[in-house]
Amino acid sequence: MEGEEIITRSRPKISIIDTDIKSDKLRKHVLYSISGSDNVGSFACLRRYKEFSTLRYVLVAHFPGCYIPQIPPKQMIGNLANDFVQVRKSLLEYFLQQTSQSETLYQSEAFQTFIRGPPDFLKPAFEMKYVKYSSIAQALLKEFSDYGTFQVSQENESHIEDSCQYFKTGLEALEKFESNCKENLENYNDLKKEVKSLMSGVKEISLFYSEKYGGTAVEVIEQEEFQNPYIELLNWTRQDILDLQAMIECIQNRQNLSKIKAKSEEKLEAFRGKLVKAQSGKKSIGDIFSKKSKESKVLEIEAEIKKSEEEIESLSLIFNVTTARLINDLISEFKEFKTQRFENMMKAFTDCSVKEYSDFINQAKHLESKLNN
């Protein structure tokens, strides 16, 4: 999708230009060579899959309920095979490019450290993993101030729930379609090989009949190097699967915020109950052996109550802002982006298919014209 917002300045350029397999003490791993440029200047770095995964983890933690582009899943077996590495390279590049289209995500400390930071991204990323809800709320309020007073309605909840359901339906359909694309890609490759072998045989037999029997020599034209039309279709399918997974996760993370808030409210009520007991002088079994004074105990509980109230307030703000983003921006932008990509992909697929199958027809027509003359 176009990202969290449209960037008015020149958009960053980012790509994975190469891969390399390296060995550490325990096992081999793939390094992805990233290169790009933006308004600040150029950048280049080497990152492994684990660092991509960590980057996304941090982004999700810092921007709960926001759309964070997805990365391909981890795979333990066969992850060094060239075909697998090239597919993963393409999907990781897609992740970087999609993320860089959101200025909010691109300018985040995590992403900038990833593309411009030290050789080992995991160390600084570890310090970024844990963030207070109050900090998240302040950042969201600053970035999306128009949604600071948004109140969630039942209509909003129904719209989001319905959207999530058809996103899941679409994901299921695409996962089946991916299998079809893989099968057709292999079948098409086999067909091209067979046709090439067949035409070579026709040429050889034609020469034999011409030389030995005095028949008409048939000129067989070589078919141009082809682009399997199913390759791009499969790539598009894989990308769209990741995009749908990211959108579904975005909605589910918002639901998780609601659950976290409910637990915080339960915790707050428990502290309030403890405060009443402490103020009345009642002691629990644990308090009997405690050396803390009544006043000290009351102050301690009051501090916990204040902390819980602030956390609930922050969670409410985060929940409301992320809901507003989904309702007013993300879902509609996602649909529009997916529709446009689908139309472009179908056009590219049909154009490529027409060209490839036209080559088959041209070969046959060429043979026909030679035989008729």
C-alpha cells in the first residue's frame, strides 16, 4: 500500500543489490547488500534475515495498530538454496520499499538505524524493543493530531470486523492461487523446452527429407528468448499475501490493545481495593511481616494507581487513534492500492501471455507459409 501517508518530498530509493553467503561459528547465513539514497544522502549496509525480523518487531512494538509491511516467513531447511535466496531477496526488498513509502516508519529511529547504523543492528535494536505506552501515545498524537479526540463507535467496530473477515477470505484465496501459479510456471517451462526440442527435431528431419527424398526444405525460425508470464504473476501473488497478512495483523494488534487495556483496568481496580484496606488499617498476611508504615503503604499503592491510570489513558488514546487511522485511511487506501496493483498485474500478465503464445503461432504460420509456397 502507499504507506502511512504520502511523502511530498522526493521518495527514498532503496534496493537489495546483492546477496552473499557467510559462515559464522555455528552455521552459514545469507547477507543482503542494501543500497539507497534519500534527502540526507546515500546509504549502504549488509543485513541478515534475523536483522530484518528484528526491525519489524521493533516497528510493530513502536507503532501498535499501524500497518507495518510484512516480511517472508523464517525457513530453517533449504534457506541457502539459490532459488530460495533470490525469492526471499525480492520479498525483503519489497518490504523495504513499502516501508520507505511511509515517512512515519522511514524516519523512525529503528529504520534509520537499520539502514545507516552499525554493522550489528541487533545490539541497538535490543534497546529499542521496550517502549512505554505513554511514549507511543505521545508520538501518535503528535503525528496524527487530527484523530486525538476520535471516539470509537459500534459502527466503526463492525466495519473493521467485516474488513478483517474479507481480508482473511482474500488471503485464503491467494494462498491457493500461489500453488496454481507455481504449478503453471513449471508446466510452462516444460512446454517451452518441449516446443524447442520439437522444432529442433522438425528442422533436422526436414533436412533429411530434403537431402535424401528431394522434399521441400522447411526453415524453422528460432523463437525469441521468452519471459515466463507466470513468474511475475507468482511474484505479485507472494507480495499480496504478505500485504494481506500485514493488514490482518494490524487489525488484530488493535484488538490486542483492547485486551491489554482491559487487564490494566482490572489491575487498577485491584489496587483501589488494596488502597481502601490500607487506609482503613486492615492488613493482609504479607503486611503483618512488613516493616512499612501505614502511610508508606498508602503512598506506594497511590503511586501504582496513578501509574495504572496513566497507562489506561495512554492505551485508550492509542486505541482510538489507531481505530481512526483504520477507518479513515488505512483500509480504504489498502483497497485502492490493491485494486490498482491487481489491474496493473493482470494487464502485464495478459500482455506477456499474448506475446509468448504469439511466438508459438508465428512459428507454426512460418512453417505453413513455407510448405504452401
